[in-house]
Amino acid sequence: MNILSRTNRNPIAQWWWTVDRQMVIGVLILLGLGFFAALAASPAVAQHIGKSTYYFANKQLVFLALAAFVFLFVSMLDAIWIRRLAVLMLVGAIGGVVLTLFAGVTVKGASRWLHVFGISIQPSEILKPAFVVVVAWLMARQRARFKAYDIFLATGLLLGCCFLLALQPDFGQTILLALVWMCLFYLAGGSMKLIATMTGIGLTAGAYVYTAYPYFRSRIERFLDPSTGDTYQVDKAMDAIRSGGVTGVGPGDGKVKSILPDAHADYVFAVAAEEGGLLLGGFIILTFGFLVWRALWALREENEHWVQLSSAGLICLFGLQAIINLAVNLNLIPSKGMTLPFISYGGSSLLASAITMGMLVGLMRRRGTAHLQLRAMPATALPIAVGGRS
């Protein structure tokens, strides 16, 4: 009997016939691109630090296989179990972030990693998808029960998580969480006055960070005026993208991976654009764009409020992280160590991306006859579906 037959009642068959297969294919494409990116970008970096040629590539292959399994497992969970998983992950991740402040490994002045049995773990990466689902659940519950303490708790989670991340310090992740929280609050029908107030608070905090942290101020100033400091990495990344042209210089013939220490991580897009040209670079961007579009399109037909809000937050998290990484590579925003989901090297980032998309695909699965009927009904725009605003 065919394991994927419609009449087969095994978990794999039930998953296959209820899942959005176009999104699954999109994720698998990104995983495949991540494998080829590791093969292209990491050997030169490994040799530069005295490791074997395929040291990083072999590690990334293990992480990719694990990420594929995690994505499949999480996407097979029911919505209620995804929410429970998010709560457990959030508690564990917050504990991990706190632990980094006392026993973390310091790299480039930031304590963001823990060494566990010889493996580096970045708890803040796991924090992000869990934070999104829990906050979305609280905001949806507040609207259903008209209990103000749910939104106060969601706000407290934002402030607490941002405070802990700022202590590491990791201002990129802090800004990302704040942006996603504001998107969720807006979609949940939150007051525009409160959003404007929180934006003002955020800008004030940014001004303080600008004055209190010299390295943060230096990144801003170098972006606005390159003559004020070293812009070597972004300059070389831009040179690589330009030299790639339309078709690229060819696999293995790129130069940027040999001269940038973060070519396999933060600047992996520059490596891909140099060797594969506009064709490969454009394909990567279009794949991310397709996944975001596909998720938002499917959400028009979702009826359960917290599922709709959680899914919107997860795709917002995924899309914003990709945009930030690509914008840094294209010198559109100041330099920031933000990975490109599924493609940049890094086990914690890769597993977090797998959890994010696994949760998204799992939440968007068709759930029973009633849901199948709803998908045939006329769609309602997302902001209307989640309520008005004052």
C-alpha cells in the first residue's frame, strides 16, 4: 500500500494530505540551497583558521539533516501541541539567555552562546519562534476574554526578553522581537496611539544605546559616512555581488569567501551572488518572497483567531530576518550579525528556522471537515478578521 495514499491513516499520509505542500517544497528548496552554500562558502573559511577543508560543511550537513527532521516533526503537531511546545521552549530559552549572562561564551564582546557537551547553543535563536506564538496566543485570548492582564503579560514578555537580549548585548535580535511584537499588536486590533507611544519609547532607547555603546554608534556612523571607519566587509560583499553579474563567475571561482571571515554566515548571500550571479541571487530572494506571500495568502482563509495571529507573527519573523540579512549584504542598512534563514552557517539559527517554519506549516494545516468547508468560503482580509482599532 502506498504510504501517502489518501486512504492510509498513518501520520505521514495524514500530514501529507493536510499540509500546504507548496510551502513544504519552498522550505526544502531553502534547505538544499543551504547545503550548496555550505559547500561553496565554508572550505575557504575552514582553511583560514587551520581546520580541514570541509570542517564547516560536514557540520552544517548534520545540522541540515537535523533541521529537516525537526521541521517535519513540528509541522505534524496539532495546533494545541504547538502552543504547548512554544510555552516550554520560551521558558527554557529565557533560562538559557539568563545563563549566558553568567556562564556564556563571549565572542566579539557579546555573551550569546552556551557550550553544552562541546556544542555551541544560542538560546536567543530558540527564543524567537516561541516568543511569537506565546505572545500571539495572549493577544488573541485578551480579545476573546476582554481581560487586560493578558495584553499586560504580552507586553511584560516583550520588555523582559528585550532587556535580557540587550544585556548580552544583542541589539539586532532585540529590534527584531520588538518589530514582530508591534506587528502582532497591530493585527490584533491594538490602538495606534499605543503603537506610536511604544515606537517613541523604542527610538528613545535607541538613542541611549547610540550614546552608551561605542561599537553600535560606530556601525551607524560608518553606514552613514563610510569615511569615518572600516567598511571592509560590506565593501567586499558589494564588490562580489557586482562582479557576479547576471550568471556569476561559476561554482568555486568566487573570491569573497577567501577574504571575508563571515562569508559562510552573515555574508553567504554575497558568496551565492558572486558565484551564481543575479540568477541565483534573484532565485533566493524570490523563494523567500514566495514563502511569505504563500503564508499570507493562506491566512485569508483561516478562521481561528490565535492560529491566524500566530501564523502571521511567525511569517513576519521569518521574512524580517531574511530582509535584514539581505539588506546588510546589499548595504541598505548598517551591518548586523543576522543570519539568512536555512542558508547561513550555524546550528542554532538553522534549528530555529526549522522550528519557525514547522510551527507555521503545522498551524496552517487543514483541520477537519469544518475547516475544509471554510477554505471554500470567501476570504476576509487579515486586519478586518482580527478586529478594528481605536
